[in-house]
Amino acid sequence: MDYKNDIGYRRETLKKLLYNIQKSEDLIVKTLYDDFKKPEFEAVLTETNYVISELKDTIKNIHKWARRKRVFPSILNFPSTDYIYKEPYGNVLVISPWNYPFQLALCPLIAAVAAGNKVVLKPSELAPNTSAIIAKIIEKAFHVNHVEVIQGGVEVSNKLLAQRWDYIFFTGSVAVGKIVAKAAAEHLTPVTLELGGKNPCLIDETANLKLAAKRIVWGKFINAGQTCIAPDYILIQKDMKINFITYLMEEITKSYGKKMDKSPDFARIINTKNWVRLTNMIQNEKVIFGGEMNAETHYIAPTLIEEPNLDSPVMQEEIFGPILPILTYETEGDIANIIKRYEKPLAFYIFSDNPTFAKKLIKNYSFGGGCINDTVIHFSNKRLPFGGVGHSGIGAYHGQLSFDVFSHHKGVVKKGNWLDLPMRYAPYKDKLPTIKRLLDWM
Ligand code: NAD
């Protein structure tokens, strides 16, 4: 079991993992439904299929990604050949959240294994059925001394964080991200922090409103709004608001029917604590659509709120649920006044047919990633880095970048012995002008 040095062994274990996931796919989908009624379509698209595709890609490319890379040498070192070696960090801790409990646990784990690390995964206690099935699948695919799942809540998480790790990959809230960063600092352990934020969704006067409404409804209400990159609030040019709201209502009804609580395509809130947090956000707001709720089933309807006060609870923190506030702007100054109230978001969405305006916004505002004329879909391209900036996170992953995240990149120069230029050696007398000319020329 030489996972550190034997890339073939790593590949075989990943193939075993793929086999076990494919064999249990129906069960995983059912489990996700048991945890919070995640619709089958969403479970396949955003969880099982996503992981399977990531696994296949990793299995296909692992040898290429792990290979030492030759880079162009510096003329100062002539003659030399220069390489980057990918070295596994060692012991990796992955802590994952409940909202995409399968995908957000498995994807970092796959990359950490591919890169040659030993991995401990602590999945979320709030999606207990999914955590249990993850543990069973991992047990079948890996030796316990290679990859282990440790289930539990905050206490278990804290015990793990108190240990020394060579890398910690955390996905979750900003508040817990800070706890993880502090624990990691104790041993100078490098971290990736995939966190959240208040993601603006800006719509200008040139946007195709009907199409925008359709794409926003999908990105906002998938997983009942419990998506880190869901649009958090709408910021729309004032004159467009009435038409846009009409389209939004039409699209919501088209997607989930008139009796939205009966829709098989709409998930539930994960637990009572989050349900109460979200229902409190709706109190005292101007609800123009939805607003129905059920404490027993943790249901909250897709809900639209018009022009909330910026000091109200719904505009204070990340919503992370099926509530969409609609705010308006008239000038670019209004846009800045609202967006700059918040920390740098994980995602930013612009609906506009004016490329100059869209480019200006992308340059003016710092955010993790985003889309022009759509929502959420940037997540699905393996060739795009996915991660936050500032309070929305540290580091990024996906595709080959995930492999690189879990590898130390070791730069090595192999010096040739057939020539030894005298320039750098003492005594330095008279050599400085030549070295300066050489550096200038470079
Ligand atoms: P969370 O931070 O409460 O929990 C995440 C993990 O941390 C869980 O495994 C949990 O057991 C553990 N944890 C919780 N409290 C802890 C504590 N005090 N000390 C140590 N460990 C603790 O997050 P969540 O509620 O599971 O997920 C929702 C949050 O995650 C949202 O803010 C969302 O934006 C964010 N998120 C981000 C991404 C991303 O890719 N950037 C993806 C999904 C979710």
C-alpha cells in the first residue's frame, strides 16, 4: 500500500471507488432524498454524476498530472535542466458541509488521494444518512490506514482540528472557516477554505428579462436555495423591476406548479435551526410571492421580497435558503453603495447585453467567480478555478487544479557538470559590470 510513491496503486483505489459509487448510485440518491428531500434530478446532476465525472477525469489523467514537469531554465544557471516535482503533503483532513453532502465530501477526497495523500474525511452531521453511506463506500474502496471517514459533529471536528495535519481542506461557513484557520495556524498547516457570502445578481436595462428570470429561478431555488453560489439578492435597474417580478413569478410557477409544496422538484430546509433562521428573515418584510412555510416538514416556499431595508436580517447575512430579496438601483453609485456593504462574495452574476458595462463590473468588484447572463454554471467547468476571495475563501480547486492543491510543488534545478562559469564565485572583483549587463539583457 505505497500510495505515496505508487501512482498505479492510487489509480486502482480510485477505480475501486468509482465501481462502488456506480454500484450504489440509486441508494445515494435515495439517501440524499431522506436527508432533505433533495430531488432525484438534482441529486444525479449535482452530486453522484458530478463525482463520477470528476473520478473518471482523475483516473484518466492521474499519471499526466503527477508527472514531474520540465520548465525553461534560467540562463543564470546555465547549463541546467529545471523541474517541478509534485509531492504529496502527507496527512490531509477534509471537513465538508451538508448542502451538497456527497459531492463536497468526495471531490476533495478524490483529489487528495490522487495526489498521494493519506486522508481523513469528516462529513457533516446534518446530513447523517449521506455521511453514513459515504463511510460505507469509503470503507469498501480504501484501506483504513489510507482513507478514513470519521463521522460526528462539532466536538469531533474540534478534536480533529486539534491534531497536526499537513493540509486541511474545509468547506463551510465563514464563522467555522475562521476556527479552522486558527487551528491550522498553530502548526502552520496550509489550508483551502471554501466559504460563502452574499452573492449579488445584477440586472441592467439591456438584459433579456424573461431569460434572466428563468435562469435566476433555477440557480436560486435549486437545492431550495441552499447553495453557496446561489444568487443571494437581486439588484435591478429601477425601471425594469415590475416586468422582471412578473417574469420571476411566472417562472417559479412554471417550475414548481401552483402548489409548490407538492412539487417533487423542490428540496426542504435541512433542519429546524435553519428553518427558524430563514422564517425569521421573512417576518416584517414585504413578501410579494411565496412566504408559505411548514415547521414540521421544514418547508419554505420560493419567496420573493420587495425592497427590504438594508439593515433588516435578510440583508445582514448570507440567506442560504429559498428567499430572494429584490432591490433596485438608478446609478452606478447606488450599485457600489449596496455591494460594498458586504465582504467579497463567492459569486457575482450580471445580466446585461452591454459588454462594456459587464466588463467594468467584473473589473471593479472582487469576487470568487461568476457568470454573465446566467447563474451557478461556472461551477461545472473543470477548467475554471472554483474558490472564494477575502471572506468567501482561500484557494481554489476543480479539475487538475484540485490535484495541484493537494501537492507541494517542489522546484529542482539539475546543474550540468560539463561547464562551470566562473562569474558568480568570489573574489567578485571586476565581475559586477558583466553580471549587471547579463541581468539587464535578461
Ligand atoms: P458549517 O460551517 O456549519 O459546517 C461545516 C463543517 O464544519 C461540518 O462538517 C461541521 O460539522 C463542522 N463544524 C461546524 N461547526 C463547527 C465548529 N464550531 N468547529 C469545528 N467544526 C465545525 O457549514 P454548513 O452549515 O455545513 O454549510 C453551509 C455554509 O457552507 C454556507 O455558509 C455556505 O455558503 C458554505 N458552503 C460553501 C461552499 C463552497 O464551495 N465555497 C460549498 C457549500 C457550502
